[in-house]
Amino acid sequence: MLDAAKTQETLLEVNNIEVIYNHVILVLKGVSLNVPKGGITALLGGNGAGKTTTLKAISNLLKSERGEVTKGTINYRGSRVQDLLPSDLVKMGVIQVMEGRHCFEHLTVEENLLTGAYTRGSSRGEIDADLEKVYTYFPRLKERRKSQAGYTSGGEQQMCAIGRALMSRPETILLDEPSMGLAPQLVEEIFNIVKSLNEKEGATFLLAEQNTNVALRFAQYGYILESGRVVMDGPAKELRENPDVKEFYLGMSDEGRKSFRDVRSYRRRKRWLS
């Protein structure tokens, strides 16, 4: 574990959790991770590795999919939270931005954003001030604020989903696959906004992402999942330079770039699977 991370206050601790769906299917197999306050932590791995399940376990959204944490503990600020209602966790400052954006398509962009403040009980003045702050980070949303969310682009919907989460004044944001389905230029824009929110607002992020290359450029620390297990973790800079990560997740090796087909053929050689 990164020494610097140990000196930071740990907000979220996931300790050796197992998750089972439908009382039969074991999806997570002893996953542990720490998220320090004020950091960007990346949860990496391919499709089906268990990233989304890990986030849903943390935010207590598994029951709707007949999933449950059967072993281990999840603590936030030192308190066990895995038995709380999702709404209670939001009030504690933890909110998840779901994979696929999930905006209310029939509402305008601004109406979507305002739903994020529903649980706060704040004055209209405070909510208006936060709305303007969101528009500062996402000027495109201000331009489209009167448009129905369902008629905006994928990138705008992702911005709307993150902006709606910000309206709840979260301390920690669980961000699931923010790059999914977006053009590279938009991915860079989204991640730069995440970086700004982290640096200027002090927001803590745990982001699940298949795009290992971009995630490790913006995160400080990373965990790599394979088949429901954490197989490697470390400072993002070290992971970027790790030969296995370069070969199997960045498409690079000492001999140069490999095709996806080549990478798959070398899967059995991954040292952590032996």
C-alpha cells in the first residue's frame, strides 16, 4: 500500500467482502480496498471483472438485483454502513453515479440537476448557488438547461448525471464507467472536470473504469480486478510502468504495442493467475 495513502484519512474501507447473487452466484471473492479522503482512486478491470458490483455493494444497491454481501465489512468514516438504506448513505455524503448515466429523460437538464438536491432540505438560495456552481464546471449544461435530457448527447447526459450527484453536496462520489460510449475528446473533458472537482472542491472519487490508460493518468492509486478478486494494486504511476499492466491492460509490452487478440492469447501467462 502507498505510504502516503496511509498518512491520509481513510474515508472508505472495504474489507474482504464476498458478494453472491441469487444465493448461488459468487461474484466478488474477498475484495479489499481503501479510499483516502480527497483522492481519486481507480477500480480497473475488464467487463465482468466485478467493478460495478463492488460499487453497488458500497452504495447498498445490490438488493434490487437479488445480490448481497455475505462476508466482510464496509466502513465509512469508521462506521459500518453495509446495512444502511441507500438514502441514508447519500445523507452521509456517499453517492453513486450509475453506469449508463440514467438521467430522467422526460425532465429538462435543469430539472434533473435539481432532483439531486431533493434529500438536502436546503433553502432555495443555497440550491440556486449550487446550481450555478455546477454550471461553472459544466458550461454545456447551462446552454442545454431547458432541453429535455433524453434529447441531449451521451456526453451531456454523463455531465448531467455527475452534476446531479454534485447537487447533493457529496463527500465521496462513486463513478461507474464514466468513459463508456463517449468519444476520446469527451472522455478527456469528463476526466478533467473530475480532476478539477477533486482539486478545487475536495471531492473524493472512487471510479470504476475499463479505460485503464486514462484512469491511471488521473487517479493517484489503482486496484485491478480480475474475476471478482483484486489481483494488483499500487500508486497509479507505478501501475502505469508495471510490465504486466502495460501488456495486458494498456496494450503495450517491451516489444511494443500488441493487438487485443495477442493480449488475450497471453492471458494464461499473467503471473497473478498462476
